[in-house]
Amino acid sequence: MSGTFVLAAGGTGGHLFPAQAVAGELIRRGGRVVVMTDGRGVHFGTSFPGAEIATVPAATFAGRSPLKWAGAATSILAGIAAAFRKLRQIRPQAVIGFGGYPSLPVMVAAWLARIPNALHEQNAVLGRVNRLIAPLTGTIVASFPFARNAPKNLERVMFIGNPVRAEASALAGAPYVLPDVDGRIHLLIFGGSQGARALSEIVPAALSQLSIDLRARLEVTQQCRPDDVANVRERYIAEGIKAEVASFFSDLPRRIAAAHLVISRSGASTLGELTAIGRPAILIPYPFAMDDHQTANAEVLAKANAAWLVPQNKLGAPKLARMLEEVLSNPSELARRAANAAGLGHPDAAARLADIAESLGARP
């Protein structure tokens, strides 16, 4: 089914990545996609090939200053008016919101214009903006069971997982290959867009405390902040650990598939790809995430024995070293957790959300 669809998303990766996956799926089906966001959207062209970008005013109620609140309210009202006009011009079949404060004026405008719409929540905690929008939408699409702030009427909720990029969904079902006895162990570390400094400090220090035999078997790939790359690389060289360190890897899904173990934060997009591909992980939630949603996300995998959850405030290099000695010495447990992770995966989430968008558009 072809048609026109508006995707409303915030400017951070957690909101943009699933929107990118769904946009790609709708365009593949012959649809027209308009991504509606705030002023940062002028830079999104390369992230949404084939889609149109439309921007509207938006703001967040940050701080306690009455002047800032008044300014934010003015910007949001202007955004609702602008989004309403643009939606009337675009005449989409449906509007899908992915959260983040830039989606608020668009979703309110879609409700005012009586355009069929749905809301997607990436995390196990319904986000603050999505909590405001939820009463205005008929369909809520979720990645995880809600740990907190669940909508009052759960009959409106559909659990389909978090849409992941095509490179990750293409690797679904890739077999998990156990490390050979005395063979190489592939370890992948990445920290997401926030708070990666802690992993840059803790993980190299922990690896340096492993036994000499285990250190010699490691092949480490670590993505870290640009400011940390040189120090992390030098630390591995000094310890004689084979490592590839960079601030960005364009082929991260392939590297996840090649890993025997992943150490990472627990943002929704990260867990979406870990479970779509099916790889075991030690998850260290970013402790300052809004509503502590990363801990709630990680608990889903930990309860399913698909990952190990360690809060950052309880993790130091000695503890992580002990964990790694135990984990990497038990290949059967790694394989079991990889299988459990794959059992939680939803590599078809983008297609399912595209189906929902088309079904909304088909309604009178």
C-alpha cells in the first residue's frame, strides 16, 4: 500500500534510529515519508534517504525559571500551529510519533486535525513526552513490557519490539560461534552517545587485571568518545592486548554479530540490535538517563538470562575483571545467553510498525 506518512521524532538517537528504520521500510513499499521534527532536522537529510524533512518550533520545559517556562509554552503553541498547517497541506494517511520533545507539537496537531496516529515507545518506561501524548492517541506501540508509567488502558498497547536498522535485522539468526579452546575471544565495548567515559576508564583497567593467558586471547573492539580514543588505545598497547579503538564504527551490527561478548550501555536501540542479532552482554546502564529507563531496559534482558546487569555505582575494575574471568571461562553459558537474547529479539519490528501505519491509513 502506497501513501503519505508523517513520522515525528526527537533529535536524539534513541528516537531517531527506530524512525529511520520505519521510514526505510515505508519508502521501500513505495510510500512517501515526511519526517517532522524541530530545527535540528535540517541536518537529518542523510539519515533519512528518500524522505522529506519538515521542521516546526519545539521546546522542552527545562529548569524552574517562569520566563523559560513561558518561552517554552510559546514555542510549543507555535509548533502546534505550524504542524497543523503542514499536516493539512501534506494530508498524510497516518502520523507516527517516536517521542522526544520535538514530537509533542506534531502529535497534538495530528490529534486536532483528526489524522489517524500511533505512538511508539522505545524504552521500558514511558517517556515524559509520550506520557503527555498517550491520552491523545488510540494506539501505543511498545518495545518492552512497561516497568513504570504504563498507560491506564493496556488494551491499546501492542508489543512489537524496537525497530532496528536494516543492517541489524539482516543479521537475525546469524549463528553464535563459541570461541575455540585457547582460540581468540572477540570482545566488543561501546557506550552509546552519553556517558561512555566510564567504560573507557573501567573496561581497559579490568582487562589489564585478567590472567595472562586470557589477555593473550582477547581481540577487543571499543567505541568510545573522541577525547578518550588515544588514552584507551595506549592502555591496550601497554598491556599487550590486541585492540581496535575508534570513536565510531559504521558497521556496528556486523561487529555485534562477530562478538563473543558485548559490554555496553542499555539504551533501547542497543538492546534492540543485541536481541535481534542474539548476543550475550554485560549491561551497565547509564545512571543519569531520564527516569532511569536504561536500568528498566536492562532488567528485561537480565530477568530472561540474556544478559548480566551491573549498576555503574557497583562496578569497578576488580569486579568486572572477576566477572570476565568467570564468564569467558564458561562458553556454554555464553551460548545459552546468546540464545535467550535471540529469543527476545524482534528483527521484524520495523515491518510490523509499517504495517500498523498502513492499517491506520486505511481506516475511514
